[in-house]
Amino acid sequence: MNNTEIIEAIPHNPNADSFDFQKSLEMVKQAIFCHKLLIAFTIMLTLGIVIVYMVAFPANYQAEVIVIADTQDDVAREDFYSHWALFRKHPLPDEAEMMTSAAVVGMVVDKMELKYDDVYHSFLNHLGYLWVESWIGKKYRAFKTWLFPPKTQYTLSEEEFERGKTINSFKDGVALRVVPETHVGALVVRGPSPRVADIANTMIDLYLEDRRNRLVAEAETAYKALKIESDKALKELREVEMKIEEHFKQNDMLIAFEKDKVEVGTWLELKASIVESEAKLAYYEETLKEIDRQLLSEQRDTVASRVTTKNSARVKLRDQIVQLQILLEQAEIRYNSNAPEVTEIKEQINALTGLWQQEEEVEEAQATQLISENYQSLKSRKSVLLSEIQGLRANLKVKRAADERIESKLKTLPVKINKTNQLERERGLIETRYMGLSNKLMIATVSKATIESAPAAIRVVDYAEYPEKPYWPKAKYLVLGAIVFGAMMGVIAAMLLDLVYGRVSRYRLSASTSHNEIYAVLSRDSRFLNRLYDLSGSGNRALPKPIANP
């Protein structure tokens, strides 16, 4: 128990763990009360800085041009212009980068003859500008140039330096703000005068013109390049066609292999015709042998026909008998039946009747004797066969000659086919290239002719108007802010002075962590001490320190 160190317990004070806002506020009040001049000086200093800023720095005006870009899902327009390179569609952010590029800004600067004082200045740029234009800045740059001469021989002229500085500052005051979830944007141009409206309008017009000129130049360049390649392809195509034409002439080809196809067909038909003619010749020769054999056994002549008629003598005798009978009738009328005239006529009738009876009733009028029909037919067939055989032999002779000629010609067909195929392939490749270039050339021609009137992918909705007043600086807000900021900084400075110099006050003592109660606070009175210790004299006496009695 004796060796054990007993630590006295310290009672817990909850107030020590909490922040006393009231005492802190009292400290702030005490600092403000004790350092009024410091706070007032800080406020006046911030006000002075703000006034100098508003005087030294130019006012800033702002103008906006509203533009709209084509949507990416305009299917109808894409289908209409799918084969014609009349315009280019870029997203609005891409258009913003191109619209605010140094090239477009430089064109605006050159056209409107802008100087550095005509464009927007950021705070740091204007500080640098004031430094450069000041007497000290000029002397410093001259001394620096003398001390460290430039290593490069190329130096910018005053005009080039001014132009580059103007473009850089101009770019800082230009931006294209895109409205979220839309295809609408605002070209914002800031500057030191209401002229920013003219600058903004000129800038959008120059950009659209430059965009159109760029597309025109692109179409012109594409047209020229395609025209050169198309002419070269056309020249090569004509050379190949001349080779094909010469090849066709040398090989007597009207159309590629059409004549050869006909000749092959003719050759095959000729072969079949030769076989057929040879078979027919063999048939005719055997037939001729058989006809000769039949002719040897066939009788040459035969009666072909016989014509019979009534016997002309019998007919004449009959006629005479009839005439005598008529005379007899006449004589009996005139004479007696025993009269010599009648008897004589009767005797004549009896004599003629005897002769008539002796004659035959018919006689042979005509008899035709011809060569035998079979014999004649065999002879005719033999003659025909002989002529056919001679004709077939002559035909076969001609066909065999033609067969040999066509066969010898067809033997060169593979070489001709190979040469023709090579020329056709060469022509096909060149023709395909020429057709592709011609199609592209047609597109380039249409684009070149209509690009200036083609609808742009970005259009102006509303041009900028002259601003009524600058958007910056806002004097009321700056002065109010300077006062508030100066007051805050003054209070902070006053509190820091209290903490640095360790000023004893009732507020600080009341905020102490001591558990002793404070009944009074003695402050230092310099005037009273001077009178009490005669400090206005030699000043050898030491001043007693103020004592705070608990």
C-alpha cells in the first residue's frame, strides 16, 4: 500500500468540452471595439482596390447569336442526300470547336481590323497588358532583351505581335454554349464595347462562309483529283479496247468467240454431214450394183397399148350398098322389075353385099411398142443414182476440205481464248475503275455545282443585338462585396492582433479554464502611470506590472 502511488482524481467539468458562443461573440465585440480604425482602414482599402479595378479594367459587354444544328437522326434528309456530298453534319460541340478556332477568330480580326483594345481581356491578361504598356514594364523588357538577347533570328513585327495578342485575347472571350438535350447553341462574344454584337454577327457569318468555302474547295479538289484519275482510266481503257479491236481483226472475230462458237457448231454439223454423206454414198453404190444385176435379167421392149376401129372398107361398101338400094327404089318406080336398069342395079347390090360380107367388122388402127417399164425404171434409177453418187462425192470432197480448214483453225482457239480473256480481264478491271471514278466524278460534279446553294448543317436562328449595358463590372455588388469583405478581414485582423499581443481583458480572463472566480480586472492607464512615476523625466524608474487580484 505504501509503494502504490495514489493519483488524485480530477473532477469532470462538462463546460470545458463545449464551445461558448457567447464568450466568443464577446471576444469579437471586444476586438471590434478596440480596433475600429483598423477595421475602417481595411474596409477603405478593399473599397479602394475595387474602385481601382473598375477604373483600370475595361467594362465587359456580351452578345449572343442563337444557332441550331441538324439532328443526327434526320432520316428523311439523310435518305435524300445519301448519294450527294452536298453538306457535312457535325455534332454541335464539334461545330463549337471549329467556330471558335484561331482561324475563324483571325478572319474576324482581319476583316473588322480589331485591335487589342477592341477585344475581351481576362483579368490576368489585362494585368499583363498594363505591365507591358507601363514605363517600368517597357524598361524591364528592354533590359531583359539586352541582358538575354533572343537566340532565334526570327522576330515578330509589331503588327504580327499585336495581331497574335488580339487573337489570343479574343479567343478567351468567345464560347459556344450548347443547350443541354437540344441541338441549339448560343455563340457568346464578350468585349469592352457594345460592338460585340457586330463582332458576333460577323463571326457567325464568316464561319458559315468559311464552312461553305471549305466544302466548295473540298468539292473542287475532289473533282480535280477524280477528273485526273478518270482521264487516266479512260485513256488506259481506250488503249485496251484498241488492243482488243486489233486482236479481233487479226483473228477475224466479229464478237468475242461468237464466230468461233458458230464455227465449232458448223464444224460439228460438218462432221455429222460428212458421216451422213458417206453413209448415203455407200447406200447408193450398193443400190447401183443391185440395179445393174436386175437390168441384165429384164426384157428391154414391150407392147404398151393397141387401138382398134371399125373396118373402113366395110363401112364404104355399106354406104355404096345403101346408095344402090336408093337407086333401085327409084328405078323400080320408073321401070319394071325385069327392066335391064333394075336388074343391073340389083346385080351391083349383090356384088357389093358379097364383098361387104367378106370384110371383117373391125381393124387395128394403132399399136404402141415401148421399152419395158421395169427396165426403164431401173435405167432411170441407175441414172439418178449415178448423178447422186457423183454429187455426193463432190460434196464430200468439199466438206472434207472445209473440215480440214476449220479443224486447223480451231486448233488455235485455246491460244486465242487465253489472249482474249487476258484482254477482257484487263479491260474489265480498268472499266470497273473507270466506272467507279465516273460515278464519284458525277457526285463531285453535282456537289461542285450545287454546294453553294445546299442547306447548311448549322443555321442562325437569331442574330445578336447591341447590349444596353455591360454585364461586368456590377458596381453595386462589387462595392457591397468590398464593404462586407473589408469588414470581415478587419475583424479577423483585429482578433489576430489581440491574440498576438496578448491583451488582458475581462473577456479573456472570463474565458480562462481556471476554476478561480474573477472579481475585478485592473487595466493599464498610461497617463496615470506617467503622472505617478514622473515618466516624463529621466525615465529611469521601472514600471510596475499591473496585478490582477483574484
